[in-house]
Amino acid sequence: MAEEVIRRVLANYDLGELRSARRVGRGFVNENWIVDTTRDRFFLKRRHPELRNHNLICAQHALNKHLRESGFPAPAILHTTAGETLLVLDGDYFEIQEHIEGVPYEHTNDAHFQAAAFMLGNYHACVHDFTFHPHCDLGDLYSPPILAEHLTSLINFWELDRDPALAQILKQLASHAADLAVQFSEHHGLPCLIIHGDYHAGNLLFQGDRLVGVVDFDKACWQPRVVELAEALIYFASPCPGHLKHLVYPGFLDWDKLESFLRYYSYGFSLAEKETPWLPSLVQNRDRVDYLKDIFLKDKEIFALPNYICCIWLSISLKCLAEKDACPAPASEVLREIVDLGDWSVTNRQRMIGTICSVIQTGSDPGVGEYS
């Protein structure tokens, strides 16, 4: 984006004159810039052409406004002189946000791990009663039919059906897809909300051990709440480094991290109930435990969570392989790792359910002074 374009964008805001601008790497789709003006420092985003859905962007901005009013650390979206949060200029979509000073998530920092889990719980509590926007309903992100499509695509792309040596592995993958189809047939009526949609280390900003910013709500959409929790557990509770060599995922979940993440996630609800003004007034007259039961994981979500973890593992692994290269020489090793993820999920399904139930039954307070 040329400097002249940035100046033209700024001309639609009351933010001072441009001093300097530098492009930043955060975000793999949109074009993002740190802009310094005579007034302050700001974050400028130009939406990718595939993300120029006006109604969806407006719904995401409404979510951002709700989060800000709830005290959640989302960046403020600034208004143009015309009072709009979205600027359309020569067919391009721009928005300017406040710039949050912070450092990235550190995978070896326990405080960062705890804060990430806590803030996700806080976010879900904040939006659990947020007004539904139909434009945010983009359909299923993960499901057995989608998994089957990815498997078929990889078979066709790698011409796997022509290799008799891979037949048994393909049979095992098909068996996992069939098992998930049976499991998902029971997952009706899961509580839904507007998930963040991209909750990972790259979108969290810290000052010391304190999480001061959760950014990039461009993938926010209407989904079962358990979808985002499954994604987060896969991301934050996986070993680093892990034992898998060929996939985007490092390995199976770490049980200690799994339990710890769930505890801090659930504690996000209880701290919100004590300290933030956005909860319904009826909470003041109800027992905290009863309230948490209303908004924390339902039985149907507890049983669905392990299946979503498995479905995400298999779906994304197959999708990423089909998008990369032609069939590699160690195809059997690659596919074997996907089967291992499925096998681990089936073997440990009940243990995961038991771990979740244990967190609920023993209480969510992890006993950390900063949050108590």
C-alpha cells in the first residue's frame, strides 16, 4: 500500500497528519500497517478481497463494540469523520484501530498460558448472550461430511487408491470418519455463540505476564462454543515440541495442560461474575455456582468436545496435505500419523470426558492470586 493511499485513508479521520507507516506481519490475509501520526500510533487494516463482506464486517464491529463495553481487552475501532467504523475507498475496505502496545505470547511462560485460557473463558462468558447476527452464521466449520470431503480430496490428489500398500491405512482413516459420523449424530442443540474464530498466540498481546489485548476478530462467526474450546485445547495444550513430524500438529494433548487450561478457562466465568458490569442484573440475586452451571459446559458439550478435537485434527491435517505437495515418498508415515491422532482420540475419549467432569465437580478456582 503506497504512502499516498494511507494519506487518503487518514483524510477521512481526525487522527492528525501521517508521520510514518510500516507494514506488520501479523495477519496472513489482510494487509496491516502500524501508522504514526501527529496525534498517536494506530493500526490500519486493508481487508483482503475475499473478506469484503460488508454485512459480516458490520456484525464483527458490533461484536467489538459489545466487547469494549464489557471491559474485554479488544482494540477500539475508530470512527471516520462520517461516524463509520468501516471506510470504503475505491473499492477497498479499510478500518483503523487503536494500537495496543504489547509483546507476543511466550509458549514457555506459564503465566501467558494461564492468561490465554482465562481470557477465552472470559470472552465466552461475555458473548454468551450477545445478540445473534445472521450474517455471522457461516455454517459448519468441522463435521464428518467435511472430513470425508477432505479425505476424498487427498485420495484423488495423491492418487492413493492406486497404491495397494496404503489400502489398510485408508481403511483406518475411513473408519475414524465413520465413527465420528455416529458420534456427531448425537450432538444436537449444542450451545452456540459468536466465537473469536482465530484464538491463538499470534492474536494475544502481553505486557509482562498480563494479557492486555485480544485482536483480529475477522473470523468471528456463529458456532457451537465447544468448537472454539476444542481448537484452543489443540493449540495450547499440545506438547512443544511433539512427536509428530509430518503434520501441522505436534502431537497428542498433554494431560496436565489440558486440565490446567480447562480450569483457567472456567475461572474466566467466575472472575467476570465478580468484577465486570456486563453480567445480567439477575446474577446479583443468584448463587454463583448456579449461574456458572447456566453458562459453563453442558453435558452435551462435555461429550462433544473429544469428538470435535478428533474431527479438527483429522480434517485440518488432511486439508493441509491436499493443499501442499504431490504425494511424498513417506506417504505411509504421513498418513500413519493422522491415524495415530484418530486412535489416540478414540482411546482417550472417556478420559477427556472424565477430566472435564473433574474440573466442574472440584471447582474452577486455580488459586492464583492475580485472578482471585
